[in-house]
Amino acid sequence: MKVGLLFGGRSGEHEVSINSARAIAKAISTGENRNKYELLPFYIQKDGRWLAGQASHKVLESGVPILTTADSVASQSHLGGWEDEEMKNSSQLDNFHDAKMLDCIPASLPQVASVDVWFPILHGPNGEDGTVQGLLKLMQVPFVGSGVLGSALGMDKIAMKMAFAQAGLPQVKYVAVNRSQIWSNPCVFPKLCDRIEETVGYPCFVKPANLGSSVGISKVRSRSELETALDNAASYDRRIIVEAGVVARELECAVLGNDEPKASVVGEITYQSDFYDYETKYSAGMADIIIPAAIPEAVAAQIQQMSLEAFAAVDAAGLARVDFFYTESGEVLINEINTIPGFTATSMYPMMWEKSGIPFPELVDRLIQLALERNS
Ligand code: ATP
Ligand code: MG
Ligand code: MG
Ligand code: MG
């Protein structure tokens, strides 16, 4: 059985996806999985081009993206993305593969057509949001994870919150914003800020609705910070959400399955920084993971139940990681669902399953089998 591992992608979480894919590729090519599956990696470059064969294997081996022409242009002109900042650092540029040195032939139709089951491990827009899932569905080949609806609802924090509210899941107060209210009409903007202050107050969190890894998220404490944060979030997405900030412990739960999904033990993340931002997520030693979380059994049971309800509310399939806030008063609020959570060997999703009795290679096997089962 040929497993098409789709990774990289046209999103701010490109590098995260490469790391997830490396861990999954290793799990597919070793142990018992090796006798069952053949790995066919497909690397999607930052400009959206699909590479297969040698080039994609190279990225998996090295963990380093293959630079595109678009990347070099982006590094010179300011496009407002966090990647551009990184690219400006020329020493970092040296760490990228030179596309010319590699056999960067675009993936061919026969290569794509030979895949028996797809494993998209793309985080963020253009991969976790239903777009790639729509393509795979059209190709009529089974794939791991949520379909179009589950992916789209899981990606867009405004639509997600509507689905959660409908399912009766408790969550923070929020205001949904459209970019046009920020950029197009100077008369609307102060009124918008007034409404945000009245509805959610300070501190609040300003987020692009469709992203992940905390990219574009700001914690704000004043009117001027709010204005800057809205402008920044609008550079990432048309849709923006502003949420009331809560003081809470951060708990997560992993879900696995299709129509009868199971919830893992609950995990906790602790850190010293202001919030769980990009740097804290991906710099070694900045965050600590405790699995299982030291919480009362009843709270853990409540979180597992809410995770399954959230999974059903957005019509997720295969896998999802559900994030929660546990306040000092003992309240459990749902924060979000991630339909393609980080998947390195030290990511929360596989670690929570590991602690629940499913080792990493078996988890990968189960996900592939769930994809096949859903299709049959
Ligand atoms: P992920 O990488 O999990 O997909 P994300 O980009 O979707 O993350 P969120 O999980 O919504 O972003 O928020 C990132 C972090 O910001 C949270 O883990 C938490 O530390 C902080 N945060 C977000 N919203 C709130 C809130 N309403 N109150 C308090 N802290 C918050
Ligand atoms: Mg998320
Ligand atoms: Mg995410
Ligand atoms: Mg999160």
C-alpha cells in the first residue's frame, strides 16, 4: 500500500509541517509498518508547487525547506509575514536548499495517481482548512483526517466557535471582525474598537481566524495595542476574532477515530512567557508538558467528554487535538480544535496517545486504517 505523505505547504506553518512529516515518514518506514506500507513523499513548496521523488526525500532527511523564487523575492520585499523576517537573516538563507542543485521536477500525474492512501500533514491554511481535502476527495482516494467540512470548521475560529456554541460547549466571549472594518472605512474602526472594549474588555486576544501555531496572535491590554493588533491580524486573514482573555491553565486532549472516536488522557502545557506564542511553542525548553495533567479525575472526564462533543460538532474524522482553558474557579472552557495537530515525536497529540497506550508507529498505522475504513 502506497502512502502519499503530503507536507510543507503554502502556509505560515510550513516548517512545522516538515518536522511533523519527518516523524511520520520514519514511523511508516520502520518496524511492522515497513512491511505494510511504502512511503511516497510529496513536498509542497511555499509557492504551492508539488515535488516528489528525490527532492521530497531530501527535505525529509534534512528538515530544510527548498527555497523557491517567491521566497527570495519575499525576503527582499516586506510582505508582512513572520517568515519574511526570518528570511532576512542571510545566514538562515544559507540553510535552505538551492533548488537548482536538486532534481526539482514537479510531481508527475502518474506519481500522484499511484498513491493508495493520502496522509496530509499540512498545518494551517491551504492544507488543514479543507482545500487539500477537497482535492483529495475529488481524486477519490482515501485520506487521513477530517473531510472538507470538518477541516474548514476546524480551521476558521469564528465558524468553529459558532459550531461549539450550537453544541452547548462553554467558551470565552468574542467578537468576529472582518478586515474591511479595519482597513476600508476610517469611520467604522473606532466604533469597532468601542464594541470590542464593551464586549470583551482587556486583556483580550486578537487572532487571524484561519491560522495556527499562534502566528499573528497578539495579547492586548490597551486601545493603542488593540489598534495595532487588529491591523497586524488583518495582514494575515480577512477574518479576525477578538476573544476575552482568561487566566487559566492550558489543557489539551487528543481524539482518535471516526464515528466512534476515543479521547486520550489529558495533557497540560506550562510556560513562563506571557502566553503560548510561536516562540514558546517551538523553542526548546520554553514550555513544559505534563501528561497526564495533575487535575481532578472529574475534570479530566469532563474534558474528554467535551473533546468528543467538539469533534462531533465540527464533523471531524480520524484525528484532532482539542485545547482547553481551566480557570481558577474550576471552569472548563473550550479554546479550539486542531484537525491536523503538530505531529513530531515530542508533539502533544502523539505524546498524549503514547501515554494512553498507543505508541507512535501504531498511531500512524491506526490513522491510515481509519482513512481506509471511512472510505469503504
Ligand atoms: P495552535 O498552534 O494550537 O493551533 P492557534 O494558533 O490556533 O494555536 P490558539 O490556541 O487559539 O492559537 O491560541 C494560542 C495561545 O494563545 C493559547 O495556547 C493561549 O496561550 C493563548 N490564548 C489564546 N486565546 C486566549 C484567551 N482567550 N485567553 C487566554 N489565553 C489565550
Ligand atoms: Mg489552532
Ligand atoms: Mg493548529
Ligand atoms: Mg491552540
